[in-house]
Amino acid sequence: MAYSLPLFLTSLLLAISICHAQTSFRPRALVVPVRKDASTQQYVTTIQQRTPLVPVNLVVHLGGQYLWVDCDNGYVSSTYRPARCRSAQCSLANANGCGDCFSGPRPGCNNNTCGVTPDNPFIQLATGGELAEDVVSARSTDGSNPGRAAVAPRFLFACAPTFLLRGLASGATGLAGLGRARIGMPSLFAAAFSFRRKFAVCLSSSTSANGVIFFGDGPYNFIRVPAPLNPAASLAFTPLFVNPVSTAGAFSQGEASTEYFIKINSINVNNSPVAINTTLLDIDGEGNGGTKISTVNQYTILETSIYRAVVDAFSRATAGIRRAAAVAPFELCYDRGSVGSTRVGPGVPNIDLVLQGQNAVWTWTGSNSMVSVNDDVLCLAVVNGGANPRTAVVIGGHQIEDNLLQFDLAASRLGFSNTLLGRQTTCANFNFTSTA
């Protein structure tokens, strides 16, 4: 059974688990690259882990509970420490079970340790895994360039078996869980280096140029002529909501979701409201409905009635553009030659998500609303999620690309920039080539 700890005890356990007094220095923020895998369209980041340090490639799971890696295949480290039963680390992870392993001690298999349940949402599979600590390192940043490495010597994560890697991008050996759990990577980095529980994601639409994730506060500067752009200086904000029922692959009764939910009040197409059943946009007592942001889904998924309303409105607004045959999983497609081109993508009407909060309108221009399925055809990049999906709206990776999203866990709010293309830069324009 999951349970809540008082705030002061949670902070104490975080401090114990990270052992922040041992960190090498106190960076203001950290930065890691993110690449878009051409084959799977997944987003892959790299951190350094273990002793000696080795690069570890991880698929980004925005709402994932924690970092998990394959410990069965070649995990070697002199600083690996399993989390012992009834320890502060186990309490922090809500890992109440206690078990033994009978095949000989090794990373992922030790006696008197507590376990968690790492899951792979891409293949909808979860399994048991050992909770452990090891060294993790990432580059510090001043917001403009990467700096010296910052080391967290006792970073909590889960060991998983090799088979859980199925369906992940080639070369990935685990998942980077960025969710709001107490052992999610944003919370652990914040505890290790004493900065705010805040992180920002800027995903590149290109498979040949890296995007970026920042842990900690801004500035987040991107190369632009004549001067760099810090989109964090002009974000719009909307509250983050907690779904009281977990959306993970495996969870305990009473456990809340660690994914990031927001509230859509209405949807506009070409500045005109779309008639939708707004009750679907609220999370009910069973955890159904609402809107979440996901890097697991490539494209935005809409409950059937919302999908039908949005597609029909977009179809009417683009009546003068020549259609093309549907290309699964997309229904509304166009002849590329009849669609104009703009600085913010194909020249089609905007889709506006009117969110809760003052001036909180997330606008999708053609760069985020349309997808090129081949040289001749563009399609509206939304997918029919069926009549009774768990979540009514799932905003997918394609709609996130080239937008800066800042997740402030302490204030429970999302900051969003809208597309950076309109401000003459992209998420691929963080300067990884220079050192602060």
C-alpha cells in the first residue's frame, strides 16, 4: 500500500538517499543532450553512471517513475549499493517488499533488499527489479554552455532484466524516468545539488541534431542571430494536476500517477471554438479523463468524440487545400504541393489549446500539427484513441518538438513557450560545442 510522508521527512530521506554532502560541487543546473531516434522516433538521452563512469543511453519517459537500467548484461561498478530492506531509501521509493536472491550476489540480485516494479510503456510490460544506488554524473551548465561534470555519488535507480529493453531504441539500456515521483530523476538531482525541483525539456524535430533537457532553473539560452534567446523569460503557465490513480504499468492501490496532467478548457481551430464534451477534460474519481503530456506516444491521441470534432473542424478550415488519400494512422491528409510553407511549418490553420491559467494558450502551428508521411503527402498529426480511453487527451512527442516545456514540481505548474521556430531558433540550438 502506498502512503504519504510528511514534507520534512521526505526532504530528510532525499538527503540521506543522495548523500549530497559528498557531491563534488554545487551546480546551478545540469544539462544533457536528447536525440530523436530515426527508427523508433523515441527520444534518447545519455548520462554517466557507475565506477568507473560509463555512458548510459536512456529512452526518455517524461512521466516515468524513476531511472531504471539493465543490470543483467555487463553492469560492472565498484560503487553499486543495493537498498537494504526497511532502509530510508526503500521508504522513499514506497518499496515495502523485502526479498532474497539465490543465484549469487551481483548488481540486481542481492539478499535482504527491497524491490520496485520497473515498466516499459512502449511494450506495456512491467517486472520486478532491485532498488539500488550508484554514482551518476551529468554536465553542469550556466544556461548557455555545458560546464564541468557534477557527480551524485548515491543516486537511486532500479535494476531491470535485459528483456525489459524490448522495443527501445537501439543502444538504449534503460529508461530515464522524469516523473514527479520522489525518486524521479528531477527530484533526485534537485536533492543532490540543492536546486529547485524544476526541469525543462526541449525536443528537437530533427534526427540529426540534438535537443536538450535541463535539470534546475534557467536561463535556458539557445543560439539565435543576432542574440541568444532565453525562452524561459516569456513562458505562459498552467497548473499541473495530480491524477489520484497511477497510470504506470504496475502500481500499489492508492498510488497517484507520476505523469504530468494539465487542464484543457477548450480547443480552437482557426480561432473558432470546437464543440467538444468538456466533461472528458476533467479527471474523474477513477483516474479517467484529463490531459497528459507524454514522450511515449509519438503523436497526440484524442478520445473519439474529441478527435471527430477536431478533425472535422480542421477539414472545414482547410477546404481550399487539395486532399490526399488517408495514410494510417492518420485520416486527414493533403497533397503537399497545395500546402504553402511558412517559418513555423506548413501553412495551415492553427490549433489552440486553451489551458487553465491567465493567457495560457498553447498554439500548434503547422510544424506541430502536421506530419510529413512521404515526399508528396502531409497529414494532420492526431490519432483516434477510441471511445473509452484511460486519458482523454495525450499530447505526444511530435506536438512537443521545438517547444520549451518547463516543469516546476515545487510550484506544480507547467511553463510553455509555443514553437521556437517563430522566434528564429529551434530546440537543436543549445550550444553543446563550447564549455562554460
